Amino acid sequence: DAKTTQPPSMDCAEGRAANLPCNHSTISGNEYVYWYRQIHSQGPQYIIHGLKNNETNEMASLIITEDRKSSTLILPHATLRDTAVYYCIVRVTSYIPTFGRGTSLIVHP
Amino acid sequence: DAGVIQSPRHEVTEMGQEVTLRCKPISGHNSLFWYRQTMMRGLELLIYFNNNVPIDDSGMPEDRFSAKMPNASFSTLKIQPSEPRDSAVYFCASSLREGRVGEQYFGPGTRLTVT
């Protein structure tokens, strides 16, 4: 599996967009980019995934660069409840995400 | 759907005792996963099942750990005998179908403390 690199922590003002970067420079053509988050004392929660194209759902948007070596998860209007650890995972077509340390996002008032 | 259900939510036991953690996956999901999370090691996959059959148990720490899935709606993770280093949060997760990449649904976890 391709290794991912994420900043250990970020902060964002409530109501602003939170842009969480992920570097996966060794990604191969059949590997998907997945994002999960884990709110304190809860289990991880699936957010979104993509292969090549940008993706959007009710939770977030995923922007993948054309060379697929990096991606950005965008929470368009962050709320206090978005404070969590966000995991970027790159995986081939199996169903076992391997979780690293992620980015701890703090949304402040 | 109620989501993935785990019980108990908290367990405190003494070293040497047997511990059984339980999981009910989301109805219709055919893959089930057991994870362990600690501050030191993060989130680790212990074992996963597909259609009730264990596929990969390479993450199980040692023979003290065992997992079963007698039917599609129930799984257990047993630790016998338990040790203080087993203290962690244990998560169960399920997914919809084989080949569905990475979209897992996690339960609330069981916080295990072994004294």
C-alpha cells in the first residue's frame, strides 16, 4: 500500500472551510484514496473516497491532483462537531483500511 | 438500522480473567472486522471475516486472543487469560460486500481495562 503523509494537527475557525492535505506520492494506478474521521471516544467514520476524479458528498469534497500524488479533503463550512482526527488512507481493491496517525483537526469558535 | 452494536461498552477485569467482547454487524453486511486502538500503537486490525469465515488473523497478538463468527449477525472476540497490556479500546466494524473498497462502518467500541 502507498504510504500517506498528513500534518499531525491543524486548526480552523468555525464556519470557514477546513482543507486537510494528504501526500501519497507513491500511489499506484489502482489505489483509491479514502478519508475517515474519528471523533473523540467514537469509532472511525467513513467520509469519502475517490480514484481519479474529484468527489463530493453531503459531508465533504475530495480533490485529487491530476498526478494523484496528493489530495485534499475539504469541509466547506466547519463546525465545532467536526473536531476530530482525520485519516487519509490509500488502498488497493480490498476492504481493509490501514490507519496511520492522521491529522487532528480542531475547530474553534 | 441501528448500526454496528458492541457490548459491553466498558469492561474492567483483573489480570488472568477471561474477557469476551461482542459485536452485531449491520444487517446485510458480509464482512466483519475487529480492531484494537491504543495511544501507543494507534488503530490495529486484529482479524477480519468474510461470510462468517476468518480470512486473515495475522493481526491477532497471540494465542490468548480468539475470535468467532458463528452466524452473520454475531461475532465474539475472546481474551483468555487477559493481561494489563491488553487494555485498549476494541472496535468492531462491518462492510457491505466483498470488493467494496474501504467503506467500513464502525461500532462505538468496548473500552477494556485489565488491572
